[in-house]
Amino acid sequence: MTTPFVSLSNLLADPPSLTDTPLLLIVAATLGLIVAGALLWARRRNRPKWIVLDGSNIMHWKDGTPQIQPLRQVIRHLESLGYAPGVVFDANAGYLIAGKYQHDSALGKRLKLPVDRVMVVPKGTPADPFILTAARDMQAPIVTNDRFRDWAQQFPEVQKPGLLIQGGYRAGQLWLKFD
């Protein structure tokens, strides 16, 4: 009885001839594609599902006053859905919630997020282009109630469904509208 499998010892004892070379190349190429596909699938599966939060917008969602609590709640909810949130703030965010300037690290601690997922933009600089650039670079949606109309020419993707996720509170309960 013959088997279609070739053992290593058989290959060493009776190496393939040149006439077997095309078949061996096809087998090797097929195995290579299978391995490459498996690696790509594993990498995509383990890649974070990024989402960008407009921190200065979200902190006003509850009662219209700036608070850190709505951000914490949005972050935890998104994490429970499998997202890896990153937050971008205007420079004055710390003043609004703590009465003093707060940098990335300080706000990251308040939000229980690593510092590399929190950004406070420089004073005098709007956060919007940073938010939109981060979302574009990471191919991520944005949680905000801002429509970014002033930036639509530079970032036409703001008009595409699914990029901007609105949210807020109704009867004290957080809601997010995913398209």
C-alpha cells in the first residue's frame, strides 16, 4: 500500500528528480500561502478595535456641565464591547474638571487609561484635527456629538455613515448610537 505522504527519511534516501520539481514547488507555495494566511488572520484577530473619543465633548454630556464621570462610563462601556478607546482633549479640559491644567498622564490616571491613549492638544490648538487625524490613521470611529462641519473639506470622511457615533444620557442612562 502506498501513501501520498513522503517521510523525511525517504526524501533523503531518494531525493526528488528534476521532473518532480514543479510538483514540489506547487506544494511548497501552497503551504507557504496557508501559513501566511494563518499569520495574517491571527494578526488581524489580535489587533485592537480602536475608537477615538472626543473627550472635551463627552465630558459635557451629563447635565451640560464638564465632568470626568461620563467619559469613564463611555470608556468602560466601549471596552465591554471590545473596543480600545483613545481620548483627545482640548487644552482647557483639566481646568474645566479640576480647576488646573492637566496633561495626558494626569487625565489618563483619572480615566484609568494608559498615557499613550490620552492626548491633551497644545494650548490655542483645536482638538478637532487631532481627533480626525487619529481616526483616519487608525481607521477608527469617533464618539462625539460634534459633526465636524468646519473640517468636512479636509476630512470628507466625516460625512460617511458610521464614522461619528453620537451619544448622551436619557433618564440618567448612557446611550450610544452606532449606525
